[in-house]
Amino acid sequence: SVVPPPPLSAGSITGGEGTLCQGKAITLHSTASDPAGHQLAYAWKLNGNPQGSNSADFSFTPNNAGDFQVEVDVTDTTDANRKVSSGPVTLSVKEYTEPVISSFSVTPRELSCKGENSTSQLTVAASGSACGGNLTYKWTVSEGSVSNDSSANANFDAKTLNFDQSSGQTQTKSVTATVTITDETGKSVTKSDTISVKCEPEVIRLSDIVFPKNNSRINNCGKRILVDEVPAKLTDPNYNVYLVGHIDKDEAKTEGRRGRRAARALDEARALNAAAVLTGGSGTCAKVDPSRVFVDWVGDDQTSEAQPGLCGSSTRQATKERRSSQVSDSDKFRRVEVYIVPKGSQPPAAVKNAKPLPEKTMKALGCPK
């Protein structure tokens, strides 16, 4: 008698592990087998509906979320009576949703183009669906540059903006910061906010006017700064000039009497004489509007760095001085600082107590010889 072959092994349906997503293909595999080694035929069903695959592998792409049931009938191609079924197995397909931004901030939203208050932190929090995969971030700004631009936390530096510092006027720019968040399907969401950047015009410091010991007379090198360089800067009506007088620790605090003129503090005399050369308007003096000149004197306070304007240095050609007016680097603390300051701006820290020019004193000084 003929011995019938052993029954088919139904095996199982494998595949479909992990997160199953709407719109993404799912591949399954039947592990059914025939101990007799005959060729097998496969008839797959999806939610009870026959599918066209005659293979141990079956793939389908769900176009919606929900539960899907898959089963397979396996038949011996040489003996239709030898049949076995696997399943059904239930596959839970999740819905795809686009990324969502839950929070977005720009802190602070008002910046300066320089100094400590020149950076903003850009922060975003977002979530995507399980079917969207990992999120990627991209920050952009309408002007300037942003660092860490591919993370959820980026930084904008207002110092990367370009401003015309020669205008003498406060300028403001509005910068748009935008983040684009993209998931693995290519779907993205964006969010923007504006940053206001204010740029105050810069204070210009010229070389210090340097004096011989116990002397307040402006020498020829100092006059070149006051007559040639300062008026050229003040052609812009948006600037004023500040003069700050100093003495060195080894100098007399008060200038001696000259004829009938009362004694005056040496640092004050230096500042006023410099102002007189700027405003005297005749002879070897310039003709700057006195209302644009402010003076201060701070004794032997040397907290500001000395920047001596010495003729004969690398930046200024030598000029002949009277013997009593000759100076060197050792005199650098016997000085008047010169600042060109935008109107409406705070003068530098070296200016302690700025004062307008005293009209009677300036008239008496005239154009110093």
C-alpha cells in the first residue's frame, strides 16, 4: 500500500514588528513547510479579502490607521487535499500626524548691536507622531547668522549684523528668526518671530593731548589734534566733543598765577585751554561751536588708559616744539582725553561730570598762544 505523506506544517506568519504606520509598507512571511518537499501555493487574505500574492511573502501598504487581519492558506501544488492555514494575525496600524510645535520663544526680543545684550536664545519644543520618525531642526534669520542652527536651542548674535557706524544716528533693524521642523516623511512645520536690534553710534576716541610737567599750554602737537582732527569729525552735526583733563601724581594740583589771572586747578586749566584752542576762532585756533564742546577734569585719576598723541610717533609726524613744550612718553599721564560722542548718547566712563563751556572764562582765554 501507498504510505501518505506527512501533513503540512502550518508554521506561523512573521513580520510586522515594531511601529506600523499608515502609508508605510508592511511585509509578512509564512513559515509553512512540507516535510515531503513538495512545492507549495499560498493564498493570502487581508481582512477576509483574497489578495493576489502566491508567495511565502506578502506586502501591503495600509492607507488608514486601525487593525488589519491577515491570514494565509497553504496548499500542496501536487495534492490539493494537503492544505493548512495560518492566522489570522492582527496588525495595529497607527495614524500619521504632522509635527506640532508646542512652544516657541525668542529671549530677549530686543537687542543691542554690541555689548552684553547682543544675543538671543531661540528655543522650540515640538512633537511628531510615532509614524513621523525623528525630527530635525533648521533655524534661519533674515539677516546675520545663528549658531547651533540644527538643534531645538539656537543662538542669534546681533553683532553679526551690519550697521553704518559713520551716520552718527541710532539705527534699528528688525530680524526675523524662523525654525523649520521636519519629520522623516518630509512633512514640516515652521514658526517665526522678530528680533529688534538697536545700534547706537560709536564713540570715537582721538589721541590724548599731552603736556609738560606742571604746564597747561597746548603745544603744536596738541594743536594738530584739536585744529585738524577734531573739527573734521565734527562736520557731522550729530556729534559733540568731550575733553577730560588729568594731572600726574608728581604734579602740582594748582597752576600758578600768571599776572592778574587767578590760580586754577591744573587739570581744569588743561581741559579749558584745549577747549579754547577748539573754539577760539582766530589765529592758530579752530572755530568749533562752543555749545558742542563739553569739559571735565578728574585730577590724578588714571583709570582710563592713556593714549598719548605724541608727534614723532608712528602715527604723527614730528613737529618742532618750544623747549618748555616738549613732551615724551613719560608725560603720557599729563593729558587731556578727547572723545567724539554722538548726541543723545552716554559719554564714556572716563567722563565723570561733563560741563558746558563757561562763557566768561572762554572769552577771557580767547585763542591761547
